[in-house]
Amino acid sequence: MIITKRTNSGNKDFQELVRELDFELKMRDGEDHLYYAQLNKTDSLKYVIVVYDQDEPIGCGALREYSEKTMEIKRLFVPLKNRKQGIASTILKELEVWGKELNFKKCILETGKNQPEAIKLYGKNNFKIIPNFGQYKDVPNSVCFEKPLTITA
């Protein structure tokens, strides 16, 4: 049975999934990895989702306040063996629900051009490509997205 757990960056399963994510990104990003790594610190994330199948952690994602009304999605990851099962979309939807509960009005995120699966995932989940924001503004390998958070009945 798949369950989602709200936690924070102190969660050991989240930390292990992030280690796997960082290893994969290091392989994909090559020399650019050091730059991206400095932007993805996880030691103070208050809003973290870990998805479990039975007791096995099979995915994660987090929110970080970007501005008063904007949340940034960070560290979305599903291990290779668990992909193509809708887990990443489940995580995104749960992060959006949590963001609405926290009174954010939109979410933004950044991914890399070396992650075509992520780009496809965000498009499938109604995120729109926007100009690169913040620390990604002048980074040619970054692709940034945005999605308004609307209240649904």
C-alpha cells in the first residue's frame, strides 16, 4: 500500500533518497553539479513528503518558501526502479495541496535540461515554462516552471 508522509528534512528516509538523487544528478550534470549542489541544501526544509510502499521509501519532494506567496518545489525524486508508476505525480499533487494549506498562491521549480523525464513530468502536471528565476537566471542548463495554486472544491 502506497502512503505519503509529511515530515521535514531530518527524516532519515528523505536523507537517503536525497543521497541517491545527488548521485544521479552528479552523473547527469558532470562539471555543473557543484554549482547546482550548493543551491540544493536540505538541512532546513520544514515541508518534506516521503512516499512509502509498505515500509520502503520510494520517493520524496519538498517545499521551500521562495516569497510570501510563492513556494519552490525542491528535491523531487523517485528511484529508477520505482519510476513510471505515477509516484512523482503523486508527490507533486501532495506538495501542491500542502502549499495551498500554507496559503501559497503559486509554486515554482527548476530542473535541468539533462533531465528530460522531469521536464515531461512537469508539463504533464500543468506546469508552464517560465524565464529562469533567482539564482538560475543566467544558468543556460536550467529550465524553470510555474503553476498557480487554485482552490478546488
